[in-house]
Amino acid sequence: MEGMEGMEGIEGMERMAGKEPPPAPLAGSLYAALAGHCRLRRRRQGGDGSLVLLAEAAFPADFPGFAGHFPGRPVLPAVVQLALVRHLAEEALGLPLWPESCSRIKFKGMVRPAEALCLRLELTAAEGGGWQAVFALQRPEGEMVASGGIRFTAAGR
């Protein structure tokens, strides 16, 4: 699918599940396009050493993630929502990450073009190395869209 480099179907999901290294973000790729649609609003250190991030995101109708999903009634794919979590974690830590495993991932609502989203992400050091991310993706009024946990390791390690 055009504009979906590094995120295509089952292969993209396998990358998110950590079965193979994620491709390096390329200029013009869907993953690289996330940066222009997500804005960090607050960053604070938790008392337990965790890093808590609050961000906002919105994707216009011409965002490449909507292409073909679904014609006439576009919905932001779940894999793009997970990539948004990874993108924010990479921005916060300042290094490329590899999703190693996912837990308790739930998708509870559809995301349409131009809908405002609020992302809360808590990163903690994981036992044995890497980082555990717990996220909640919500609409501004509090309706849950997606939530869960992702364990990341530094890419290339």
C-alpha cells in the first residue's frame, strides 16, 4: 500500500511484536509522518523514577495511515496507534526502540480523521534492561480509544 512503508499488514504487525527489527524511519514513510501529528504537552519524572508523558495527536484526512482503511469511512489502523506510542517513547528517551512484547492491548474505539486524541505514556526501566511502557489513548472528553503495555529494548541491542 502506498505510503505504508515499514507498516504493511501482517509484516508490520510482526515488526511491532518484535519478531524482526523495525525498519529505520525513512523520510516520506508513514512512521516518519507521525512526528508532524503528535505534540508533547507535558513531561514529568514520577516519584518511582518513571517518566510520564502527555501528548496530543490528530490526523487529517490525507494522513497516509488512512489510505485504504476503509474507503469512504476512514479509520486509523491499530498498528498506527501502536506506532504512535513507540514514536513518543523514542522522542522521550532520545533513541530508537524495538517493541519486544505487548500486553493487555485493547482497542475500544475507532479514530476518524481530524479527531483529537490525548496520549498518556508512562515509561519505567524494565527488569533485565529496556523499558516498560503503559499507555492510554483517549478522546479529550475521556473516552478510551486504546490502552495497554509495550516492552521496548534499544534497537540494535
